[in-house]
Amino acid sequence: MSKLTLILFSTVLLTLVNACNKDDAETDSDATIVNVTPANFLTAGLVEPITIVSKTLPDGSTADCYKIVVNSLASDHTMGPWCPSNISDDASKGGIWLEGGKVYDVDGAFVKNMATFYKDNTWMMYDATTGAITKTSTKTECEEAANPNVGAQYRNYCVECLPSYVANLSHTYYLPVTPKAASSAIAFGNGPMSNGPSSRGLAFNGVVFDAPAPTSVILAAYTLAPFDDAGGHINLAAGYHYHAATGLTTKIAQADSHSAMIGYAFDGYGIFERLDADGKEYTDLDASRGHTDTTRGYHYHVDAPGNNNFINSLHGEYVL
């Protein structure tokens, strides 16, 4: 065998070995697949027992999926308060607001300071004499003030919709029993080049992890629709829903130092808290905010609460 032939043979062999190693690595990274565990969902949030049905996935295949009918109310923590009643109220009387990546307490001082905070003197959401904050107090006011086309009569209102307004509301969601990776990440709905669902997933209490709140639209109408300390608020169509993960919902601690699990994305992969047990961020997340380990398989870690976001896209197939 000539020296040139030997070099070429060695090069081809090395290429094949590298290819095999790459395939083995990819197989290893996807080897751990963790099924959805229906018992993780709190029965208090369910309208009916969870069942299995066959549904179509975006890739055209069919899969066994859990049908989960929820009541859109949190059973594991207090919902509210949202709007304080007076500019003298402390943070315990109001919720939070997400702005510029930060979380702000919506206390009386925040409401009093809104004209300065937003550099717009149109903001005046309280009575200058009594300090009373102007806020919705009925279901009708909630509906009209939360409308994107809110009328001028509701400018400078703090929007506070109450759980009693949606007590009879229910929603049905589906999660694949066994998560299935998509050929590429699936963008969430309502955005450019998107083809996926709008909402992100479900907390264990059955409350939906929703799309980012349209804060710019809310503020443009000179209204404020605060979130409670758990990152949730109410509208009459969606019921109670989350826009941030603040650590107040039911979680499943992990045996290692990994962060706790807080729910499932709509592709069936688990959603975990942002920080590990030592308070550190994960640095190897992909563009969807997920990564893989041998215990949990592929899974997500939520974004910081101030970012008005949970995860960036779906790694897996979801139910159409």
C-alpha cells in the first residue's frame, strides 16, 4: 500500500469514526425521554379527571395525549391583590409590574409616581385630595377597561379583575404523553414566522403559562393591569393566567442540585425554575431556553420574571 493510499484510507476512516461518534452523541442526548406524569397536576385545578385521547401533531403523526380540563383558577396560592386602594398603601396591598427586565411592586408610591416613571404627565391614577386610587370595581368595568380599544372614560384606571368573575370558566388543553422532538424549534403564535400555539404551557395547578403580556398596549391606553405576586392576573376570556414565574406555584424539588420543576410546556417537556439550588443560572440553554440531562431528558428553564416571558419556543411537537 502506497503512502498516499494509506493517508487517504486513514482520512476516510477518521471521518467515519467522527460521524459515528457524532451520531452516538446525538442519540445519547435524546436517549432520556421523560413522559408527562398526570399525577403532578393538582386535582383542585381540574374540572374532570385527566384522560388519554389520540390527537394529531404538526408533523402529521398521531399520538396519545392527555386531555386536561382546568378551571383557570389557582388553588395553591392566593390570587391578588392587584391594585392598591390608596397612594399610602404598602406593597402588601398591590401586585407587581414588569418593565425593562425588572419587577416593580405596585404599591401606592408606584402609582403616585407613574407620571415621573413614564415621563408623561397624563398619568394621574389617584385623587390628589384623598389619595384614593381609581380602579375597576365591577365585572363590567373589568371587561371595558381591559379592552384593547378602551374608551377615554377608563383612562388612568388600575384594572383589577377578580376571580369571582371567572368562577365558571374552564379550558381544555392537550399534552403528548411522550414528548417528541420536532425537526426544528417551533415558534410561538402571534409573531413573525410563527406556527405554534400562543400560550407556553401549564403550571401544576392547571393555570396556563401565557404569552408575554401586551404591556405597551395596556400603557398606551393609560391603564395599568398589574400582576399579583405570583405573576398572574385575570381577563374574562382567559381567566387567571401567568406572565411570569416568581416561585409561588407548586414545584417538585429534585434530588440533585437541579432547579425545581414547575409544570409542562405544551410539547410535554418539563418546565423548571430558572436558578439551580445554589442560585446559579444555567449557561448551556439553547435558543428555546432548554437543555438535556440524563435524569430529566430535554427540559426548559424559565426566563427571569422581569422579562415578561417563560420560554422562547417549543423543542417538540404539540397538539394542533
